[in-house]
Amino acid sequence: MNNKAFDYEVELEIIYNNVTDEYCWVHTRGGVIPGHDPIVVATTQKWYMGKSDIFSGIYHFKKNSTGKEWIGPSYNDSLGIRSFGNGLEIGICDQTPYFHKATGKLLSTGHTLLYDGGDHPASALDFTLPIYPSYTAYNEKTNTWKDWKIIKDSGIDNAIRVSAGSSQRYDMENGLILLPVAYLENGSKFTKITVLKCEFDGSELKSVCHGNTLEVNLDRGLAEASITKFEDTYFLTIRHDKKGYVCKSSDGMNFSNPETWKWDTGIDVRTYNTQSHWITHSNGLYLAYTRDAGNNSHVFRHRAPLFVSKVDPKNMCLLRHTERIAIPERGARLGNFNTVNINENETWIFNTEVLSPPDCVKYGCDGSIYVAKLRWKEPNKIV
């Protein structure tokens, strides 16, 4: 399609692509510290291939937004794996950094996993083991992160596991944070979604209250929700094993029942068992996602290419004619990513080629860490 049909142009940059037979990189997500020459920081970690969700501690890259070279990956002892007791270790993953304007801190949120030395996290096999929302803040003067912490008390009754992993949060003008979480109640097999309203003082992140419960009690339930605000309405996009869901709210806390993501033609968008994230521009709302495109069945869960479409916020659907590829498919999955407005002219999408299954390399992937730079034709007045 002619680029004149789109509101932006895309430039693709590769940050890094050094992998080994033992590991590749995953969960690369970036945040920006605003200023005359904004500092961009992207967190990432190693996934030990052949194992299920066994990760290293957190590394990061950084550069000035106008600079040519990325510095990193730099390892952070403060974001490493710790002893949990009873023969278990605890680490953090699925981190997403965003700038918190009220405190001037780049605040990263995610969740914890428990390890016992096996090929699966202990917390993936034993659902009585806890999961907590995790967080840490970056110090740009020392290029280091504070020791990671957890929100131990979410305020959700009967919840034994609460995850903010891969969530896109929204910071309100008064500094309060709307943080979507997935939670599992004691005795239930379905995860549900709610939004935590949190206070952050630059050091401690605390849950003040939470919103209504959103649920689809099929398969494993709902997970990995992302929130944004466009004009006067808040929106959530949510992962489920079989479909992607969307809902809306007037206050960011109490949302409508989840509805299946559809095209403006009324047909389901064939996105499933993967996350999606918002791109919010003053002239329109957009969604970044992966889906079954009919020619990508060789990709794990159809998680590539990465698409972007414009949203019809009134009808909560995607405008089919606006879909375009932001990051191409080369056999690897691209489902773990984030979006961030760098300045009024650019939005960046951070993503990583996850080399699973190993033979996906025959399609051309090499474990590259990408930044897809969306350059807007009209300035984004909300940045």
C-alpha cells in the first residue's frame, strides 16, 4: 500500500544480535527520560533456550535519542536472582520501563518467578507458589538500577498470585499510576484482570485500591493487560489463549465487559495467546499486535510479523485498511515488546526475535533486538 495512506513512516534499527547456543535475548522494552536530548533505556534479559521461561537477571542498553551507538548490554547486580528459601530462588522478568513524570524517575514494572533448578519455573508448576508485581527505578547519573522490590499487598482479596508482567501502565496527571495486573484467586484455575491504582514516591510503589474484576473463564483466563487513555476514555487490551480482548472505562478503574478484538468489517482479528500494546497519538489511537495472517503458521503462535493498526475508539475495533507491518517476520516470534512515545515526532517499538523453536533460523532470523521507529507526519501533542 502507498505510504501516503499512513500517518507515519517506519525506520527499523537493530540494536544488537549477539546470541549463543545457550541463550537468546527476550523481553526487550524501552523507556525514555525526557529532556533536550532524551535518554532512552531498554531493559532485556537472557532466555535459556530449550527451557521454559528460565531467565537471567536484567540487562539494559542506553543511548541519547539522537545518538548513533547503544551502550550495552550492561548487567545489573541489583536486578539479579535472589534466594527465596526452601531451596527456591526468585527473579524478575517481563519488565516494562516508563518515565514517571511526577517523580522524574524511569520506573520499571514486571513480575517475579520462582526457580528450583529445573527446566520450568517452580511457580509455573505449583500454582500455590506466589507471584508478585515487581518494580525498580533507574538512576541516569550512575547508569544503574535500584534493587528490585515487590508489591506484596495488592489489596485484592484471596489473590495468591498477582502479576504486572508485560503490562503497559498509564500515569495520571496527579502522579497516581494505573497498573493493570492479572491475578489468580486461591482455588481458582482462571486468571482475572483488574487495575491497581498505585502511589509512587520515587522509591516505594504501593497499591492504594483496585478496580472491577474482568474475567473470561475459559482455558487459563485473562492475562497481560495494557491500559491507555485517549481523549476522555480509558482502554484495556487483554491477552487470552483463544482471542484478544478490549474494553473501556470512563475512570480507568471500572471497565466494561471484555469484547473480542474485531475489524471494522465485523470479522474477528485473529490475534490470540499473545500480548498487544497501545500507541497513543493526539490524532488517533493505534494498536500493535501479532496475529494469524494466513501465511505465518511456521511462527510460534503466529507471533510475527508485528502489525500496527489504527483503532476506532467509539466502536472499539481496528480499521482494516490501516494495518501495516512494523517489524517483518523472519521465522522468530515477536510477541514480547513495548511501545513508547520518544518525543512529539517519534514513537518507538522495542522487540526481540526469540529463537524458538531453534530451527526457526532457517527463515532468516538471528535473534536481533529491534527498534521500529514510527515517524509521525503530524506532531503528537500529548507528549
